Amino acid sequence: MEVHDPERGRVHSREMSMATAKSGMNEHVATIQSRDDLAGFARDLIDDLRANPSAWENGTLDTFLDGFAAWLEDMDGYYKNRGEATPTEPNWRLIGEALLAAKVYE
């Protein structure tokens, strides 16, 4: 999986993970197991956007949704890079991972 950086072109998922880790959200997304967990995570994403807007490549609804859709289309690479099988059925954590990726994925 790659991410587009306007200044450097495409960057790899490892760098994307490092960018999102700065906000501590990677650890949080790994704990999502229920609808309530996902709702809390979504609220934390809102707080993160308000507190750290410069850390968001996709800070508007249209760019965020575009990043969300692009990550869903390319998520096989994300799981392959992690040495994991791509989920065949969506779950709460997968939705959280897609939301977090949409923060920076283009």
C-alpha cells in the first residue's frame, strides 16, 4: 500500500503508519471490538482532527471520503505488508482501520 505525499510523490505504508502513530491512534484502533468501541474511536478521530489538523492529509469531508474509498480498494496491500490475511467479512476493527487510514491515504 502506498500513500501520496504532495511534496514527495508516493510513500509506502510503513511511512503512513509512522504518520498515524504520531497521534497514538494506531494503538487505539487495535482495541476496537464493538460498535461502542468504534463510536468512541470515531469521536477520538474528530478530536484528533481538531487538535492536529496539519497531521491530516484529508481534512475535508470530500478528501476524507476519497481516502476512505481508496484505502478500501487497496487494503489487500495493507494486510499483506502486515503479514495478515485480508478480512473477507467486515468487522468493527476493519471499519476503524479504514477510517484511520482515510486520514492520510490518497
